[in-house]
Amino acid sequence: MTRSESETETLIRDSLDRLAARAPEGHAVRDALARAGRERRPATRLALVAAAVVLVVVGAFSGIQLLTRTDLAPAAGRPVLAYGTEWLPDGFTEQYREGGPGTTPQVRRWLDGPASITLQAYSTADPEWSQTALKIASIKDQALVHGRVAMLTGSGEAAQLTWLADDRHVLVVSVAGLPDARTVAQRIADSVTTEPVGVRGELRFGALPPGLAERSTVVRGSGPGDAGTELTAADPARPSIAVVRAVVGPGAPGVPGAEPVPVRGGEGFFAAPAAGRDAMVFVRLPSGRWLTVSGTRPEAELIAVANGVQLDPAPDYRWLGTTS
């Protein structure tokens, strides 16, 4: 057996051990059910035992899934980011969250001036990250995070720590602009927890052009006063390449030469594609904020996307600019 294979087996064995540790003890379940059913008829007692065991197993399995699924989302369809950190250097505030359906990466970012700390979660179902265990096992510069082998790269004021949280998630802590970044990255990684947070911006896609599907939702800003929401849509066969983008923010795009067009029942503007910029449609909303839809699609399709965008009157921007 090669060293890479051995390391991979160790990682998988650790994941299975952690899952097994969460399962309830069988004899404890049987004893509790027996005490609860002593005065019931035998047939009823047996039925209750069977039903309770099913509920315990299903509940345990659902709890594990809650912490490990990559497509976590509440009923409203908004992204949920499954990981957080309990420690950050003083002065850092959270200013960016990104998530989406399927294997879309989960991203949280904290800033303090030009310095940044980023926590990313990737799915091992994504081909780009499916061989991470082998990469970690083969690298010489290793560390430990929660008892798991991790890959530590970088030096000076920039460093990155990569490890498998379980057999379905790769986590990456990136530190930039801080002295002794490797030590900082290690401490942050050691404090990472499965404490989900939501991403609730102020818009959602309506109907999209044929062949496109929602890819990601981003909420960003230094605080609620300059907050913005960005949605992207892409071809599911090439999900990493955004084709349509919708943004709501406090300022107008400021594109010269835009032509007036009807958008959302009022006057908006269309700007043809130019060097380094996609075609875009933008319009001022009743709230005074601006909606911009851009992408590599014809004018009529961009207008249709803008018309179909659904606005949320109660976005959650409270966390922007805080240490949470």
C-alpha cells in the first residue's frame, strides 16, 4: 500500500469513527422503551418499539445530513453556510457571504483594512476537489486540524490551510496581510465549528433564459448602509462560468452611452457590451436602490431577467460589519 493510499484510508476511517460516535446506543434505546411500555399490551409495545427505533435512526441520520449536506437550504431556497469560526484576530469584521445550490462553494470573509481572512467549504463531489485527500497525503508540509491531516502552504503574511472536515467537505482557511500568517491560519482552523448561518439578500431570480440555472448568492458590504446582493446564473454543464448576473446596491452603474429602455414598468437603461464589460440593463427601484442585470445574453433576455427578479423587503444585512 502506498503512503497516499494509507493516508486516504486514515481520513476515511476518521470520518466513519466520528459518524459512529454520534449514533445513539442501542441498549439505552431498548431499556427506555421497555420502561415506557410495561403497562401496555405486548402487541402495542412491540409496535411502539419498532416505531421508536425507526425515529431514532432517521433522526440521527437527518442530524448528520444537516451538518454535511452541500445543498443545505431553508424552505425559502436561500443558501445556508454550514461552517463558522469561534476565533479571529481583533479588528476583523465579516463583510462577505456566498453560497448556492449543489456543489457551489460556501464562502465567508472577514476584513480589517487590507488584511483578509477567508473560510471556504468545497464539495468532494466537485471534480476539482475530489482528489484533495490524496493531495494532502502527498505533500510534505502537513499540519493537524481537529485530528485530521491538513495541507499548510504559504509563508510570511499569506498562508492557506486545507483539510477534509468529513468525507464530503473540504475546508480552506486563507489568511492575507497578517504577520506570521501560518500560525494565524492554524488557530482559526482549530476554532472552526459546524454552526450554520444564512445568506438572505434582497433579491431572487424569477424565470431565467433557457439553459441557465441559479449558481450563487452573494451578500457583501462593510455594514448595512452599503450592503448589496448579487446573484449569478450559469449553464449547469459549466457552473463555474457565470452567464447572467443580477446586483442590487445603493449606487447606479454610471455607464456612459446607455440608452433608455422600459424595465419593470418604468424607465431603465441598456448599455451594449464593451471591452472588458458585458451588456447590462439597469433601473432605479422604488426604494431608491439600483438593480443591474448583466451578462452574455441579448438585450431582450436581460430585460426579461430584470423584470422577473423578485425583491425581498426584509433582507438580512445585520451581520455585515460585525465579528459574528
